[in-house]
Amino acid sequence: MVFSLNSVSLIGAISQYGVKQLANGKATCTVQLTELGRDAHEHTSYVNVEIWGKEGAPLATAMPPGTMVLIQGEVKPRKTKDLWTFVVSTRALERLSEEPAEAS
């Protein structure tokens, strides 16, 4: 039997579009991850995140774009029409900065 661990930890800034509350009680956002590559250039990736739970989603929607956050969750597949994508699913975002960083 093969065992696996589905655990993701990310630190990044909430993108310029902020956190959106959905009708099903979940919230979604895109987190911008910028890192220095081996070529000495900055590389930016965008990760889709869904936040769920009674406390998690409402608290996340109060965080403005540019807020640095820690996300600890799991990778989950999601189907939209005919396309499968992956999101990071979590119960909460942990705020790491009081002042938003510059979001792009």
C-alpha cells in the first residue's frame, strides 16, 4: 500500500482582486508568490485558494489586497465546465502583516 501526505504551506500576498465571499459560505482568493530564481530574477506565481469554515471565510474577506498571509491546507481538484484545476483548500488564512504590501 502506498501512503501519501497532502499538505501545503504557502506564504504570499493576497492578489489585487482581494478575497471574494461565495454564496456557499466559502471564500476564494488568489495568492501571489514571488521568489528569486536561480537566474537572479524575480518569478511570480499565482495560486488559487479556497477558504472555508464559519470563522475562516468571514475573517479572510476583511483582509485587503497586498496583505501577507500564511496558508496551510491541502491541494484539491476542482472541475469547472470541462476543465480540471487544482486549488489550495484551507480553513483559515493567517495574517502576517498589518499593512498591505504592494499587490499586482
